[in-house]
Amino acid sequence: EDQVTQSPEALRLQEGESSSLNCSYTVSGLRGLFWYRQDPGKGPEFLFTLYSAGEEKEKERLKATLTKKESFLHITAPKPEDSATYLCAPNDYKLSFGAGTTVTVRA
Amino acid sequence: NAGVTQTPKFQVLKTGQSMTLQCAQDMNHNSMYWYRQDPGMGLRLIYYSASEGTTDKGEVPNGYNVSRLNKREFSLRLESAAPSQTSVYFCASTEDSYEQYFGPGTRLTVT
């Protein structure tokens, strides 16, 4: 079954403590993968698109990478404002998003 | 430029009641989508519209109907609401295969 799976479900970090979120996928013929950020009570907001294995994208303290089977979202020296739920989604809108990783960064 | 707007923001229905969720986008996007988001299950596609005049079922279409009124507007109708339809509903739009733009969501409770 084509799907994406995110881990961990929740991540609690101290400010400055770097970590990584995982998005594994079993989508055959994947044409790319999106990362979104979702704040409580709001709709998801686009972060990155990755199209091919080996590709990397960066934005402030976030860096997304893609392999043939999974994607990672690395958070370097996080700040409290990085607290959010991070969602990955295949570039095929007939498929569901991942359930997300909720990141909490404590000052 | 408001992006994607949704109305209402909150709604409480009784079992069996009907309602329509409204969505509009001002980005001239061809494609529009309706999702529901439940705890631990991520965003699941209900219906989508690749262009004006076309609609297709997504992963969880049962109990819902949609109308693509024009290029800007895409509505979602619950004909006979059930408690299982308690959820947060998001509308989104996109141009071709690029990233989606989401509305703020409608929080629906069915009692």
C-alpha cells in the first residue's frame, strides 16, 4: 500500500538541541515529497519540495534531505518558535499526508 | 490577496443535520481539495477538483458531496451528519504539481 509514515510522533527538545524527524515512504514511482509546518489551529504551511534522492533544501534552522526510501527534516539549534507539527506528503494528492511529528522546543 | 478562505470556522451539528462548508481561493489555481484531519491520522483526502467542472473522489468520500462552483470556489456538503464526521476540515488549492496552499480550517462537531 502506498503511504508515508512519520516518526517519532512527538519530540521534546531543549532550545539549541539539534534533532531529526523521519518520513519513510512506500510509494511506488514517487514524483517528489513535500514538507509542511502546521501551527495549532491553523492550516499547513509549505516548507520544502524534494524531487530526487540526494536532494537537499535548507531554510533557516531546517534542512530537508531525501533518499530512495525516506526523507529527514533536520532541525539545527532549534528555538521555541520552531515548535509546531511537521508534516510530510507525497507529490500525489490522491495519497494521504503523514500523521506528523509534533515538535516542542523548551527555552 | 487573501489566499484560501473557509467558512464557517466552527460549527456544531446534531446527527442527521446537513450543512455546506465553503472554500474560495484568489490565486487563480486550477486544482482544489478537501481534506479532513483527525488526531493521529494525518490529512486524508475527501474530494478533489483538478479543474473547473470536474470532481473526483479521494480516500474518504463516503458521506460527502462537493461542487466546484467556478474556478474560485469549491464547496463540501454533508447531507446527513454523523458523529464520525467530527473533524477539522481543510480546503487547499494548487497549480499543477506544486505545493498546496491551505485555508485556516473548519472545526466541526457532530453530536
